[in-house]
Amino acid sequence: MRKFVFLLLLCSQVGFAQDMEYAREVLNELCSDALAGRGYVDEGDNAAAFYIEQEFKRNDLFAWDYNYYQTFSFPVNTFPENVELIVDGVKLEAGKEFLVEADAPKLTGKFELTHLDALPKIAPSGRMVDSTASYKGIVVIADSLIAKLPPSIRTSLLHGMKKAGAKGVIRVTDAKLTWTVSKQQAPLAQLTVKREAWNEKSTGVEVSIKPEFQKKHRTQNVLAFVEGSQHPDKFIVFTAHYDHLGKMGKDVIFRGANDNASGVAMLLNLAKHFATPEFQPSYSMAFIAFAGEEPGLEGSLYYVQNPIFPLSDIRFLINLDILGTGNDGITVVNGAVHETEFDALKAINDENGYLTEVKKRGKAAISDHYPFSEAGVPCFYIYTMGGIQAYHDVYDVPETLPLSEFADIFKLLTDFVARL
Ligand SMILES: [Zn+2]
């Protein structure tokens, strides 16, 4: 008897350790140099898709029509060449001391500087209200004046500055550097520079930005399924975007450990679990790794317009994006929309004491659940709260991602779908 109990204990511990080990393995692989930040330089997103496909195959998941890929394309501005900013002969460190805004057009050369203390007045057409204003070289302005402008107003501002002679804009910031991905190019290149790296007395800079605008970047969602034992025609769907921001030049990699290698690690963990015969689910289960989330939910929008099986066959969908911490619990977007399911999720958590908090939130167009939600598919989007603050920057790396509540979230999710 004692021997039996000991064995059981050993088995459950081995099972648990394997899950975390696999999570770390996936996380490290997705954040590796070879996958180039899962973006648009060095085919990073395509390398990531190939890796996920191999994992689906290795874990014995099926594909629809033997094809794990759903291919589509969108425009994207990319930076295959190193970006450079030299201030008074001092070369600043890309990624840590400055960023080139994701929508920057080409800008190279030496420039004098025009310092502005306030925004110029701009008509909606982009015409400067003060028609006598004339700028030389690059305009330098506090980031706080520009950062909160609505995108259309900012574009008007850049048009106006360009007409007045500006060649580019330097935004000096006290905030952390946060990057993004853009599907277009702005009228002027903007560089955001950390205040402590900037020289207020500087009179001239040297810049090199050589973007490559891809009109049709080809990429793909990666999908697989496990057949259910009781309801093979109805699906529970897990989704997580695998793309991140990629690279800004040859050396600066945005690895996106929390956003969203962590969600893909959970997706693959769940896929591996449910593809094991002893854990065959009663509903069929689909696993979708989306491309193109960062430039604007491209993968999920494409999928909802081109579903592989009818959207009405989805019993419930759970989107996983940013699962790397959890010290302060999780937030459930749409928890306030699907109260019955939310109450069940919360009850499971309370019974088992998995997480310190399971918090509900209303609708929010902030991740890949949203196109499904708008199409009438019942869904949640779950993200973790607390812990490290790295986000869309070079510090979001696997080495510092705690995965503190990863095992508990895994248990919460498997318990939850068993009750659906
Ligand atoms: Zn994300």
C-alpha cells in the first residue's frame, strides 16, 4: 500500500514536471535567435509556424485535409538593416536607448536639429496654421506631446511638418520604450529616444533607417485538432497568437516571451495533453496558433472570414495571450458577457485554490478572441496579472519570465473544459 501511494505520488510529480519542462522547452525555442522574434525579418514568423507544425505532428494531433497551415497575407513595414542614431559622434544603442517608430519611411544622412517646445497648430488637412513656420533638418519634441495624439491627427501633424521642411522627428521620452508593428509608412520617420541618452544641447545627428515595405507578406495560421469521444462535431477551441514584433535591424530582437510565447506554450501543452488517448476530450478540440496579431488581429480576422469548420460548431473558445506571470491572478475578457461560464471557471478556482484572483472584464478588442466574439462565438480571452512589466520591448525574454502560475492555469483550463 505504502509502495503504491509512493508510486502514485512519483507519477503525478513526474507528470507535472514534464508539463513545465515542455512549457520551458517551447518558450525557449520560440524566443531563440533562429526564430528572429517571430516577425518579418529573416522569415521569423514562418520559422515559428514550421516549429509549431512539427510540435502538432510530434504530439499526434490531426490536420484538416493533411494541411496544418492556413495561408494569407498582409502589408508590413520591416527593418532588415541595422538602424542607427549618432548624436554628436556618440552612437546610441538601438532597442535600449532609442527606437525607430514601426511606420518609419527611409531616412539616411546628417541632419541639423529644430527644437520645438509645443506642437504646431495643424488643420485637419495637414496644413500648418502658421504658414511662415519653416523647419530645418530633424524636429526634436517631447514625446509626451505626440504620444497621446489619435493616429489620424498624428499623421496630419507629420504631413504638416514635412511641408514645412522637416526631414524627420525625434521624440524625447521619459517613459519606457515600447515598440509595435505597422502595416503602413508614415509621412516622416520618427525616432523615440530615452531622455537620459539624449543630449539636449545637441545640434546635429546622423541617422540611418532603411526599411523594406512588404506589400504582401505571406504568412499562415497553424491549426490542428483532436477528435472528441462524445461530441465529435462540436468543438472547444484554444487559440494563441505566435507572431511577435520581430527584429529592428540585424541585432535587435524583440523575443516576446510573455507576448505570446507563453500563450503558445500553453496551447501546445494542452494539445499534447488532449492528444494523449487517456485524456481524450468529450468534445472535439481545435488548437489554432494565429499569425499577424500584432499588426492588427490579421490571423484571427482572416480565420473568422474563412473558417475551417462552421463557427456555429464552436461550443466555446478560449484565447491565451500573455500567460507568463499570474502573481495577481488572471483577467477573463468577456467574463461579464458569458456569466454562466465565468461563474463555473471561478467556482473551479475557488474549490481548488489555483489562483489568487479570477477577475472578469467586459468586451475588449485587444486580442484574437475579438473577431470570434463579434461573429457570435462564445469565448473568453485570458491573460495573467502581476509580476514583470516587460512588454513590447527587448526585455521580454524567457530568462526572466517566471511562469509562476502556469501549472495552475493549465489545471484550471482542463477542469473548466471538462465541465462544459
Ligand atoms: Zn499578444
